Amino acid sequence: MSKVLYKIGLLTVEGDAYNRANRNVLSRKIPALEKMLERMCKKAKVEKPKFTVEEDETPNASIGRITFSNWVFGNNDVREITFTSGAVKKLTLSEQKFVMGHELGHDKDKYSTATGSGRVLWGVFSLGYWIPKIFMDDSPITLGDSIVYAMTLLAWSLADTLSALHHSRKNEYAADKYSAQQFAAADGGIKNFSRQDDPALGIFDLFFTHPCAERRIKRLKKLKGVPHKTIPGILVKYD
């Protein structure tokens, strides 16, 4: 399980040799990243989310945000950007700025309902089809009825899954675009994706939640009017 190393200004690292070796790096870089986040939020005129770093050597980042289910159940205090320790130590400043801007782009999509909409519609259809048959129709449920139900369930589940995956990839592209346009971070994104051995796979790309790095690089390069340079005052040097 991931262990939180840094949260809201407090660095908590265990005292074994490995963590002692990493403590100097993390304690030097994390405050600079939080300062970068603060400046980026000020530029975008959005409220700054919490910032957390977790122990994981794989460079990655995520954001907890207000989704449809969180909104329904009243769990609205979830705005928190999380970097892994690998992202803190291994990515360059321009890459970190792009990643930070990308997560802020996701934060704009607060009430995402597409993922569960298909399942809700399927539930309504299922109830509308089967309840009258079970409770209001004296005739028995035939083999044909069962086959129709099974085939409809299969087709609807596939359509629902593909729709949710498409929505996920669309959100990733939108977050990339937001980071590139709002914070002039396209170069950092191109550099980050160029590190990844993630080519396009044709039709198989339809079954992934994230677009491949190859397609994301092409999208970033095609953005018009995006300055491929650093905005003064956004990047924060560590020393």
C-alpha cells in the first residue's frame, strides 16, 4: 500500500536507510512543487487543492475531485493532487508543470456522469422489461425471452464500456489541452510522453482508459496558438 510522505506541508518519512537517502531530495523538491501549484492556481483563478506525495517510484499523478457519485453522497472534500515520489524525483520541472496542469484540467470536470449513465439506463430497461413479465404476465418466461435478455445485456454492456472508455480518453485529451494552453506547458508534455514506449495500437486503443503516448504527442503538436515556452514565474527552481 502507498504511504503518504508529504501532505499539507508536513514531511513524514521513516528513518531507514532508503528513506533517509530520499528525504533530502523530497524535502527539497516538494515545497517547490507546492509553490508551483499555488502560482498555477492563481494564474488559472481556481482554488488551490491539497497536495500530497505518495511513496511509489513509478512517475505518476492523480487528482481526487468531485464526481457525480461523490456529489450524490455528499463527499465534496476530495480535491487533492497526488504525485508519486517517482514523479517528484524523476521528472523535469517542465514535465512536472505539464502534469500539474493536466491534473488541474481534470479538476475542471467536476461532475462526470458518463461512466455510470449506461448502467443506469440498463437498469431502467431491465426493470421495465422484466417486472411486468414476472409480476403482471401469467405466461412463463420462455427460452426466447432469456436469449433476448442475454443478447441485449451483452450488447448494452459492450456499448456502455466503450462509451465510458471513450469518455475517459476524451477527458485525458482535454486535460492535456488545458495544461498546454493555460500554462504553456506543451513542451513538458511532449517530453514526458516521448519517454514512454506507448505506440498506437489501432482498434485496440478503444479498450484503454488513456490515449497512447504517440497520439497525445501528435495532439499537443497540432494545438494552434500554444506558446511552446516557459511562462516566467511559473517554474520554481529547487535551489
